[in-house]
Amino acid sequence: MFRSHPLSDDTQALTMRDAFAAHAADLLDADPRVAVVLADISADMFRDAAAAHPDRVINVGIREQLLIGVAGGLALAGLRPIAHTYAPFLVERAFEQVKLDFEHQGTSGVLVSVGASYDWAEGSFTHFSPRDVALFDTLPGWRVFVPGHAAEVPPLLDRAVDADEGVYLRLSLRRNAAPHGVGEPFTVLRHGTRAAVVAVGPVLDNVLAATEGLDATVVYTNTPRPLDTTALRELAAAAGDTVVMVEPYLEGTSDWLVSRALSDRPHRLLSIGVGREELRRYGTAAEHERLHGLDAEGVAARLRAFLG
């Protein structure tokens, strides 16, 4: 069952990783089914939890395929495992294990990443993972949660632990100024008639700035999988069947879902996200955001060109 999470000032001051580690420790205390599997990343944040629950907090070291294998074994034993490390290591490096040790075995778990698409830009291309959500789209039934604020993490983690399906919880250092959409698949923040603009997770504030003064509906979601296509159809119909998806991962990741949802009627679709070109001068996350056109100015320029 879902738990209540008041959005206190203390919660709003945390990073998403802080909020995850603190709440996962609470879940370890409260639920004997929960286990946490680590690959060194964030191990210091679970030191007290590991001392209290040495049989359910397991650090396998820098062995990401083993991380997923152990989590899959715990799931087979009836536990609800939470596996955690950097996104490219959790998803791309260990994707075969996700496919076999969870999907093929008919079990599920909760995968929690940090790093997002380019949060630690100084770590270079090895630490980038804009393709992660697209990979999960190749597996049936996985949910994907993308919080935009630390206060959204505890309720999303509860939903992930309580779910029967596999869940990917994608944490980021990029964040919105305030939490939104706790418990709601879509949160409508503005109404308009020229387009329905869907902002996923931490890109919301940039979308709100980019659409200031624009006759457009702005919708927020931190649960892009499953995408609420019923609500999307209604919102699109009120906006000339013109949809703009703004996502903090690979551009076009959700195109197939939107196109399928609107396949029975003519529609226009613009996708804004992380481009496919590798930016080799790594710089900072803010610079990557700007160069991929995901800052407010970049989103506004794409919208102006699209809407005319």
C-alpha cells in the first residue's frame, strides 16, 4: 500500500539520491521483503542500514552484472530487491542480466539509477546514459519513474516496491524548483489550445519558462511508463492534436507511444530530448543541457519553429 509523504522543507533541500537512500533505509526497517544491492556506488549512504540488516544490504563491489544477478536471485527467493548504481552501469552494461535474470525468470525488482543522461559530465561518455529508457521499452511491462524533485522520490519508491512489475527509478541532479505530480500520472499546470506540451521529470521548469506567454497546455509527469495515453488523447484533442514531448533522455524515446495513442486521427508530434550526437568536450551538465537544446531557450526555439 502507498504511504503518506508530507513535502517538508527538509525533504525539499535533499538531493534525489539523499532522499532515495534515506527512504530505502526506512523501508528496510519496515518491510522484511526489501533488500538493497549495491555496486560500491552510494555504499557509504547505506552504512547504518547495512549494520542493522547485514543479510539484506549487499555490496557486490564494482561488478554490475553481478549486481543484477544477485538482485534476480533475491527476487526468486521472494524478496523485493532494490538494485542501485550509475545509470550506464545499471542499465546498459547489465542489460543482458536484466533481460535474463528478471524478465526471462519471470521475476521483478526495482532498479534505481543516478547520473541520468549526463549529470556527471566530467566523468565523460562512460558515465552518460541517455538511452536507458529506450532500452526498457524493449522489455514488456516495465514501469519507468522519473522524478523531478527529491520530494517526489519517497512516494515513487513506495510505488516501485509495492508494484508487481519491474520498475526503473531514474534519479538526477537536475531538478525543478518544486515537487509536482505526487500520485498523479499527469498534472496539468497550464491550459492552451495550440499544443499539449508534456514535460517529463526534471525538465519541467525549463518547459514552463519556454512556454511563458504561449497558448499551450503544459502537462507534467514523473511516471512516463506506462504513459497515460487516455489523458494524452483528451489533452491533445483540446490542443489541435498537436503534441510536444520534452524528455531528459534520448530524443524521440516516446514517439512510438504517442503515435500509437493517436494513430486513429491526424496529429503533429515534436520530440525534444538528448540528441544522438556525442559531445566530446564534456564540460558541465548545464552546458550539455544547453547544447542539446533542453534549456529554456533551446526548448522555446524548437517550439517557435514547430508552431510557426
